[in-house]
Amino acid sequence: MSMKPLEFDRRYGELDIVVSAFAGQEPGDPETDTAPSALQAYIRHTRHTRHTRHTWHTRHTWHTRHTWHIRPWELSVAEQQLREYARNPPGRLRQRLGEFYPVPDLGLSESQTQSWLSRTADHIKRSIESGDVPPPTSPQTHWEWHARFGELAQFLGGWFPQDMPEEFADHDAAVRDYGETVDPQLTARLVGEIHELLALGLEDHDYAVGVGELGMEVEPPAEFTVDSWLRAVAECLATTVPDYGK
């Protein structure tokens, strides 16, 4: 039988977050003491926020219930879970019962994976003991975009996929649908995330890359740049009151 969620989190929860940060990224060079960019993204994010939990979204996509808290102590949890897994990988019985964390394919052999886990734990330990935190910057990986702008990812990925024109008359109709069907607290969070994204002061090309990373698969209306459209969306949603069918 598979492991219960609470027990999974106790043993592997933060390990899973660390490994997820490496999705689509190189695991790093074992010959260098510099943490790979994916791990820097995780450390940077962990110093400021708590990871999200998931529940089903009204548009049949994954939706996040955010718990944004300062959580530097989670780094120590990650270091402990990584090191414990490296020292004691699951045996055949635990694998047969499904009571273990299956490390996703990192392009490494089993023995290399165990070494990678230990090396990653070492990087995290150095960050904790030295207080060395990667400087603030715009998101550098796909994982970091979603970790930092979770509600914006739900909005763009759920309401602006490639088939958006088949479901809504135009962009404004999609924005109105979001504002009328989503809890106002989430709407407020989305508005805040848009303002945070705009505060990065990126070039329009970089904003286009960002919204693409966050799931938007259609262009903004012709008269808008990406950042000006996001600004208009935030202004619209800031005044939207959901009616929930009333």
C-alpha cells in the first residue's frame, strides 16, 4: 500500500520539493562548490515563502492553496531528508509496498543519484551555516516561476490555454469569467502577484517568456504589450466582485 500523505511529508516532503526544482535542469557539476541554478532557485524561494499545497480547481486544473510564510527552517528539513535518503535508499520490501519516494529520473545512475543527493545536502548545509543566500532576481527556472507566481500560473494556464478563443469571445471575457467564479481572496492574491511581476521591470520579451512559463499559450490583445495587458488585468480584477451565479 502507498504511504499516507502525512507520513510521506514527514519523510520526503521537502526532498520532493528540492528534486522538483530540478525538473528540466542539469543536476550540476560535482567538481564545483557552486550550487546549481535550480538549487539556488529553491534556496532563494525557501528563504521567503512556503511551498504550496494542491486541491482541485473549478476549471479542472490544479489549483494552489497558498501558505506564504517565512520558512528558513525548511532548509534544515530538506538537508536532513536528502541526506537520510542518500544513506538509506529504499530496499526491495519498501519498493514492493510502494512506501518510498521514487526519485525522478535525473539522467544519473542509481549510485550517482545517491551521491547527488548527498552533494545537494552539502550545498544546503553550507547555505544554512554561512547565511549565504542567492540574491533576489527574476525567476531563473520553470519551477521558480511557478513557486513564486502560483496564482498567476493558475490564471494564465487555466484561462488562457491555446483553445481559449474557442471558449471565450475575447480576452476580456476570460478575465471576467475568472473574476466572477474564483474566490475573492484568490483574486486579490492574483492582483498582488501581477504587481510583483511588474515590479521586476523586465523587458517585454522577458515578460513574454515569463507568461509562457506560467502557462499562457495565446498572445495578449493586439493593442497591448504583455506588461501593459497584465497591468490592465490587475486594474480590472481589483474592482471585480464575484456574483457566483446570483
